[in-house]
Amino acid sequence: ALAPGMGLNAYFTYTVVKGMGLPWQTALGCVFLSGTAFLLLTVSGVRQLIVSAVPRSLFAAVAGGVGLFIAFIGLADAGIIVAKPGTMVGLGSLTTPTAAIAVLGLFLISVLQARAVKGSVLLGILLTAAIAWVFGLAHFAPGAYSLGDLSATAFKLDIGQALNLQSGLGLSLLEIVFVFLFVDMFDNIGTLVAVTKRAGLIAPDGSIPRLNRILLSDSAAMLLGALAGTSPVTSYIESAAGVAVGGRTGLTSVVVWILFLCTLFFAPLVQAIPTAATAPALVLVGALMMGALAEVDWGDPGAAIPAFLTVIMIPLSYSIANGLAFGITSHAVLKLVRGQARPGDWLVYLLAALCIARFIYLA
């Protein structure tokens, strides 16, 4: 599934538009330029080389880290895990309606999954939502929606101003384009690796079949998203939910697209499904993705340390890109200090250098 990335949404809104004072039309122009660079990197084969340069152990680590990330999001949405001043996070009150319903939903989905019931995740969501409706914990609030609302932002991007390096924001514009490109690229790679790993689609040699088609589709989505007036479009980790219930082919994506199109006209009905009903599904899908970590050689520090940093940094930094950057950088450093560097690993060291540069820039 492809949609505007949540982390990049925040960067687009609070850093670029509000913080830097850039008009949102110009910011959309930067997104379009970033998408163009994204597409050129894909067509030229550079992105494919980057995916191939990621160590196989990090493939497994990304899958596990994304699993923790998804589960953490689900637990936070349900109010089971909450922010605490003293410990950053802690256990929320399980007696609140949202948390109680979510715990019940997690139990229902787990039982259905254990009994190998087809469509267990969707069925569990619907059963949990029904319980919430019966007890008055969720409400249906009909409202109007018009496709005319799209005209407010569609095709309003200002590419000319985004290319205007003579303005006072010249260098800042280049930085914005680079950040959009770098973060979206690593988020896409991380999500791609995690979902294909969970789906069992990675070939024995570690390659991803039909990789070019996958990369071209998300590159095109970023361009189309900018034209439609959205912040950078990226692959969603929630795609793992479709994989968990058997999705393996492009037909899954087509069905998701049709259903998303339908939600435009049934938005109030979709909104009637409470967070307490969908959060347990995220937790369960996260649990199912943890199995990939069995493929990491935990007895080898050269594999274990980068894998661990990847797994732990994805949920704690709330970013797939950050976790993958920590993993790639530590992998490159350990290869150097262990005397295992080879001329053919040049791309790994280049990626590590870019990751370090990114950390310095974001600091």
C-alpha cells in the first residue's frame, strides 16, 4: 500500500512550511523534484544496487524491527502503552474503554489466528468493532464528503519556485529535496524488505523478484502524490497486514486500491470503526513478523550487533530509515575494524557515509 508518509508529513508541515516559512505550493514543488530524482535513480538502476548492497542479516532485522514498530503503534493507539514523564513510556490504564476493548480484540484475533480461521484479522476487527458499538464505545457520525475538496490542493505545486536557487532559500530548497529523497528512499527500502521477507518472496540468493516493477511503482506514486497535493508518498508498513492474511500478488494491491476508492464515499462508515478495533490487528501482525529474526546469526557479532541496532532503533526512533541507517553504518564499521573490507563492498561504505552525513544534518 502506498500513501503519504506520516514522518514526512510532519517534516513537510512543521519544519518546511511552518518552520522555514516556505509556501506549501513551493514545498509541493520540492516533493515533485524529489520524486523525479527518485524515478531517475530507479530507471538508472541505482536504487536496485542499493537494495542489493543491504546485507541479508539486515533484511531479517528490518522485518523484525518493523514488526516491533507496528506492534508499538498498535499498543499506543489502544492506550495500552502511554507516555510517562519519568520513564518515557509505561503501561496505561487497562480499565479505559479503548484499552479494554483493544485487549479483548487482541484476544479474539489471536484465538482466530491460532485456529487458522481464514480472514482472522478482518473478522477480529469487525467483531471487536461490533462489541464497541453494542456497548456505546464507538459511534456512527454521518457527514458529507465531496470530491471537489481535492481541488484545493491538486495541481497547485510551484515547481518553478522550487527550482529558484537564486532566492534567499536556494540552499534550503536543495536540502529539502535531499531530505525528502533520502528519507523516502530508505523508508521504502526498509518497508519493501520487511514485507517481502514476511511474504516469503525473497529468492534463495537474497534477491527480490520483479524488483524493478516495485521500485518504479513507488517512484511514480511520489510524483503523482505531489501533483495531487500531498506530502511524499511512501510504502506503508501496514502492508504487512495484507501479507499476514495471505496477500502475495499484485491483485492484493488492486483490491486495496478499489477499497480505498470506496472509502472516499463511505468515509463516515469507515470512521465508525474505532481505533480499539484496528489496534489489536497491528499488534498481532507485528508479532507474526518477529519470526524473521531467527535467520540472524546471533553468535556472530558482525551480524548480531548491526541487526540488534536496526531492530531496536526502528521503534524507538519511530523511523524505519533511522533503524536501517544505524544497521548499515555499524555493519560497515565492523567490517572495517575486523579486516573484512573488500573492494566490492564500496557501495556499503558509501551508504554508511551518507547515513553519517544524514545524522549530522538532522542533528
